[in-house]
Amino acid sequence: MRRNWMSFDTQRAARLALVGLAAASLAACASRPKPQPVTPPPAQPQPTQPTPYTPPAPPPVTSGILPGSVQDFVVNIGDRVYFDTDEYVIRADAQPVLAGQAQWLNRYSSVRIRIEGNADERGTREYNLALGARRANAVRDFLIAQGVSSARIETISFGKERPIDPGSSEEAWAKNRNGRTAITDGAR
């Protein structure tokens, strides 16, 4: 009989141990926070064509700049407009800059300018010189239409010879496709 009694106690102890182990496992699981599902960030749409370069906004008017000076023109008006690839049509974002140039030039009627047409590095030298000339003439025509005397304006094409960004990326090319208005005479 003793054997049955011991066997019963051993079985009882084993059952109690299993119940305790199950209770401890449940308690351990209950104290852990449930993992939150991770949602990936929304995918950014990829543009199909490169975005045209838009120049940064000009800095605020700084005191100490002499009105009618080259610095006044460059800082407060802007001396450069940008073009799309293989284009010489004045873009919508360039029109306010050129209108501001025309107003400034009409205010300071003794100032003479040179409009420099520029292109990016792609294409032949001849093609880029011709494209730069078309860009310079497009800027010239816009300023004349705004009342600036054609006698005060000369144009030149530098083609791809004077890049402002020496890189070979879309961003660099976008910067180099420009028309720059340089003051040559008459500024304070």
C-alpha cells in the first residue's frame, strides 16, 4: 500500500508542478505588451521627368546697398533666369524676374547691359552656342517689350563654355541652362 500512496503523491506533485508551470507561463505572457504591427511609410511618387531648376528666393534687401548699383541689381532684382532643356522660351517663373529687371533698367536709364546666353554641357559646341544665342535674344526681346531701349542691350552666347555648376547631373545642367543679365556700364 505504501507504494500506491507514494505513487499517488508523486503523480499529484507532478500535476501541481504542471499547473504551476502553466500558470507562470500565462502570467509571463500577460505582462508583455502586444507587438504593434509596423506599417511602412507611404511610397513617394517618383517623377517621370526631372523637375526644372527653380532658383532660391533672393535674400531680403540689405541696408548698405547703394540703389542703382550692380549689387542692388543682383541682390534685389536678380540677374539670371533659367530655361528648360533644348528650349529658349521664357518660362513662367522667369517672367517676374525679367519684369523686375525691366523696371529697374527703366528707372536707371544710363545703365547698359549684356545678356549672356548659356547652355549645359550636353550637345556639340556649335549647337550650344546657337542655343545660347537664342536664349540671350529671348531675354533681350522680353526686356525690349517692357520698354527697355534696344540701344542699351547687347547679347552674347557662351554656349557650354561658362558653366556655373561644373557637375554632370540634371541639377547641374538645370543651373547651367540660363540667361544672365550683366551690367556693363552706367551703374552707380
